[in-house]
Amino acid sequence: MLKVLAFQIADGIDIKAFKTVFTAEIYYADSEELFYNTGTEKLIYVFKYGIVCFLNYSEVEMTAFIQVISPYCKTLLGEKLSEEFDIETNAPKNKLGYNKIEITTADIEVLRLIMLNVSQSVALDHFNHQTNILLEETNYHTQILEKKGKLDLSGINLKKYIGRTLNIKNRIAENLYIFDSPEETWEDENLNKLDIGLKKTFDLQARFRTIQEGLQIVKENLELFKDLLQYRNSVVLEWIIIILILVEVVNLLIEKLFQ
């Protein structure tokens, strides 16, 4: 029995920098991910979006590796999201269960595909949590708008809120493209079937759509908030112009009276 454990340890990992210092055997690498073969049935998968996935590692070994990679992480998370998945090898046929898979052979490409899907599941949990925070904050402001007829934020605070929300939204959107199937599954029918089965098991597509829909709602609300901010600024400008005109009129009246 092999055990896969994936952790969301940070918002991001500097793949390029880490690759130069960690000298284990690299089986696959690109600008988004590093896949290491570190020993007999021991694998590590590192992803740019802050995930580290282990196969057949002890708790002590995983803790030690996370300490090594931490300096290359952006915004380490205090509470790490994780997911565990078991792999039973030498099965008569491939069979997927709730948190377990039976495979006929422990081919490295098969193991990599399993680790990839487990990692994507953890990442979706992380992005879903961030999306829910955005939705809760957005709903709070829209409820105030409904009750008071105006946003309960000053101009500068509203701009800061919009900026912070857009930064989080962009960070999520920037990494959502990763959930496409890897190129290897296009050329291998067995890998493709396994990938489809794993995506169904982890419900990746439905969870992906939920996040996209949540981000679309946030986007629509942000556009409304920006419109309200622009309207507020235009109203202030109009009042300034009116006051200046009134001052000019009063000055003219005073001059005529004194004449």
C-alpha cells in the first residue's frame, strides 16, 4: 500500500529558484511544477501554486522537506490544507474508490497522474476558501447598500477594498488554468481513462465551475462598486462646481451693492 499526501503550504512557490538548490533526481520539470524521484517508491511533486505532494514519505521526512522549501514560498499558510489518498498496487484491474485507488502496476506516469489529481483537489479547496471569503465580504457590502442605499465605505477605503479584492481574484484566476489534463493523457488511452476517473472521484470539474461562478459574482459586484465610486466622485465634483459658481455670484452681488 502506497500513501499520497498533498499539502497547500503557501500561496505560491518559486519553482525556478528551488530547482537550483534541491538536487534530487528530477523526472519532470517545467515553469509550473517539479516532479522528483527521490528513492524506491518515493516521489515528491512541487507546484508553483503552493502545493507539495508526497508519495510514501513519513511524517518526519515530509516536515523536513517543507522546512527546506519554506524559504522559497510566498505567503506561508498558518493552517495547511491537506488531502490523503491510498494506492494499492498489483490489483487485478484499475479500480477507484472514495479515498483509494487500486492499480495493476505502479508505473511512474500513473503515480504522477494520481499525485497531480490529489494536489489539484487540495488546491481547489484553497481557492474555494479564498473565493468564499471574497463572496462573504461582497455580500456584506451589498447588504449595507440595500439597507442604507449607499456603500458604508469612504472613497479611499472603498478603493483599498476593491484593490485587495482584485488582487485575490487575480491570484486565483492566474492559477485556475492548471486544471487541464496533462499532455501525456492525450497520447495514452489508459492514462486518459485514469485521469477522467480521478477527476470524477475528486469532483474536480464541478468544484472548478463553482469557483469560476463565485469569481464572476465578485467581478460583477466590483464593477457595481466602481460605478458607485465614480458616481460619488462626479456628484462631489458637481457640488464643488456649484459652490464655486455660487461664490462667484455672491462676489458679483457684493461688488454691485458696494458700488
